[in-house]
Amino acid sequence: MDTILSINPSVDIYKIGDDQLEFYFISTRRRITIDVSPVVISFINNIDGETTIRSLCADLDIEVDKEVLNFIGYLLQNKILLIPAEEERNKKILSNDDLDRYDRQLNYFNSMFENSAYQYQDKLQNTKVLIFGAGAIGSGIAMQLAMAGIRHFILVDKDVISEDSVERHFCFRKRDIGEPKVESLKRVLLSIDSKIECQTYYSIVDYNTDIDIWLENADFVLNTMDEPYIGYTSMKLGRKCYKRNLPLYVGGGFDAHLMSTGELIVPNVTPCVDCYTAYFTESLKDWKPKYNVDAITEKEYNDNIFEVGGLSSMSLFSISYATIVIINYLITGDAKFSKGRGELLFDNLCINYLNVSRNPNCKICGKK
């Protein structure tokens, strides 16, 4: 009864006619519309972050009964209302610097998810992310994760920065050409947040590579390593991650698919990497990418070393989409935010999802 309430600062409230209120979440565009009476409108209008429930009801000459408490509970459950005392207690999880740094992100979490935004932020900051591939997609996701608060990275890549890396990668500059990508990316991540701990491995991943030494220290794995082929590296990683119950996100490097959403693979929840491989083996058995051979030199064509063309903005789409899916999963542990692999089609800007299902006969995750 003596609890003090406040309005979620990310929620705008609109009065519709005389008997409806609409709650609009600015960060997420979510809307909740409810039928109300004039006294309810007055009750909500008087919530100021300082007055108790008992006093609010007394001022309006209404009884604090079960119906009133259930209504308040509904508003709290939907994050329309907050309890300032609880918010202050939860704030102590983070440092004052982090409260200032992630202020807008915390507002987003408070509007989007059920539990405390501060607990979610703390969880992010203590998650260890292992990234295979520091190319355009991998380095871009790493940057956005660092900006979101991830402070533990393990980076694995075999390449150095080349001239065309500067065109497509958001964190590399001309001065970095010739440097291992993992080392340049580490420097960028530390410039974003000096509290980041980052291990780098300038290493190839092939059939004989022991990846267990990296997996054993990770909470989440990201694969964007497309050499020798992302299907191969994902198969190797996916089977190991399945055994360790490690979630894996696969993004980038899908042949001519320049704006792919990638897929989140959670053991025993989503299709596993073998399910995806079986799906593509069947659905793409007669498909071959078509290239503009007139734009390819004879030597490139004969040696099969030409690259599919694209814009940096195409990479940015895949980067941002993947980061949102990854963050949502990391703080909630729920894979419902991922729709699996899809592709943003450039001609109409619509995402075409492939709707891959778990294969009951899969030798990895199927029924035994």
C-alpha cells in the first residue's frame, strides 16, 4: 500500500475519447490500449514517482481493493509503471559510469523485456563471446556488441587487412593494411571500451584445428569465417557447440547472399547445423550462382578467385540484424527472436525467410 509508483520514461500516454488510454512505448513502438473510467485516468495522471498507492487512492476517494491492486499489477507487468525503489536497488549492480554510458539502452531493455534492465546489462558485461572470422560481418558485429556492453571477446582469424578490406569493413583504415585483422579489431574494441578483455588468435581453422581450446572459455559463439567455406566451418563448429550446449550464430559468407540474416542455433531448441546443411543440400542441389562474367578477367574466372560484388551497406544490414538477435538471446536465453536464415532482397527490400525446421531424422539432434 505504501509502494511508490512512477511512469516508465519510455512510455507516452494518450487519452482517446473519454474512456480509453493508449500506452505507447517509444523505444519499441509497442502499443497497449485499455478501456478505463474517468477515475482511472485521474489515478494514472496523479502518479508522480513520489506518492504512495495509498495516498493516490485516498486523494481520489477510492478503496485500495483487489481490483485496484490487480490493475496496478497489470501495469507493472507490462512495464508501463515502475517502482522507483526497486529501480534504485537494481541500479547498484552497475557502476555510475555504466549507468550514464548505457542510459538509452537501459530504457530500451526496460520497455522490451520482463526483468530488470540493470540485470540484463550486467549479464551482457559478463558474457564471453567467441568470434570466428574478423571480416566485414564478424568485425562489425564485434563492434556493435562492444558498444552494447560485451566486455569479453575471443577473436580467431587467419587474414591480414588488404586494400579492399578498407572499402567493406567499418573498423579498418588504410593505415591498418598488412596487419592481422584480429589485432586491428582488438585495438578498435578497446577504443570503444577500455574495460574490454580481448584474446586474439591469428590462426587458420581447418580440418586439423583444435577448436576446443577456444570453445571451453566461451558462453556464445559467432561464426563468419567463410574460408575454406562457411558451410564447412559452421559444420565443424556446430557439432562441437552442440556437444557443449553452446549457442552459435552463423552470419555472412553465404555464396551470393549479400544481405543474409544468418541463423541462431541453440542446441535442442532450434534446427542444428546439420539440419541446415541437409536442407540446403536438397533445396540448392540444382542451383548455381550467376555472375557477370563480362566484368571478370579471364585469369580470375579460370582460377575461380573472383569475388561477388556488394556494398558496405549490405554488410551493415547483416551486422545490425545479427547483433539485435544476439543481444536479445543473450539477455533472455530465448530463441524466439530469431526467425532463422533469411535474405533481404535488394530489389524490393523484403526479407525472404527460409523456414528451416528441425529434422527428426537428423543424426545430431534428431530423435534417437
